[in-house]
Amino acid sequence: SSFLVETDENYFLFDYFEGELPEFKEDKPLLVFASHRHGDHFSPVIFELAGKHKKTGFVLSDDIWKRRVPGEELELTAPFTGGSGVKIRAFKSTDEGVAFLIETEGKRIYHAGDLNNWVWAGEPEADNKRMSENFHKELEKMKGIHIDVAFMLLDPRQEKDFYLGMDDFMKMV
């Protein structure tokens, strides 16, 4: 679930919970995102990064601590980001928390968190239908937006339906 993106001006760390991180350049801001509280997407260890890297900021889903409203936009500028600034939009997850769409330096980066088409074998058909409808409702908000890099889900626990979220994302966005 964890990804690190480095642009010319910033570092973006998504859903970090464990593993070795590279050395960060001191002059480049680090924005740490946590899409929700699940242990494979969030660990309080992220806050140790602020003591290791001077220019560290955090964007957390409202189920962790600070309130973020899905659909709300946030704009950050220096000293928290590089010279171009960063625009962040949150989308409501179909599980917990949010997904993030980041605009910076003329690029758009999308991190899904647990926003996915969570269809499960053995679940009531009405539940799976509602899940798909909620997922498509969030994707509609992204329709027509050019995204340069997207971090999406492919979950083998969904068995034959593992690809549905990625497939819908590719078709709709």
C-alpha cells in the first residue's frame, strides 16, 4: 500500500507503515499522506519522519485524527511544499478513509487508498451492487481529469473480481 513519489520539488509518501526509506534531500519538502487507519496503510511511525526531515507535513484521513472532508480541496505552499505549491483533493473511500488526487508542478498523482470496487463472492448481491454504485459515483468526479500517475488496487482476496476496480478506473477515468 506504500508508495514514495519524488518530483523536482517535493517528496510524496503515501500510506507508509513499514520498510526502509531512502535518504531525503534536506531542501526538498516531504508530504506524508495516510488514506485511513488500517494497519497496512497507516502507522504512527510516520510522525518520526518530522524529527528526521525538517520540511515534513502530514495529510491524514479524518478517521485517523484531523478532520478532512471528502471532496474538500486543500492548497499548500512554501515552506511545506516546493515553489509550485500543491493542490490536494480527497475522495470518499468505499471502505475507510479517502483517496487523494494531488496536483503539483503541472502533474496529477492519484493514490486510491482503499477506494475500490469491493465486490466479494458470497456477499449479498445488493451489497455488491451498492459497493459498485458508490465506487462509480466517486470515479464520476474524476471523469475527464488527466492523471499522470495512479496507484490503484488489485486485490487477490477478491478472487475472480480482483480486477474490477482497476478496470472501472481505466474505463471511466
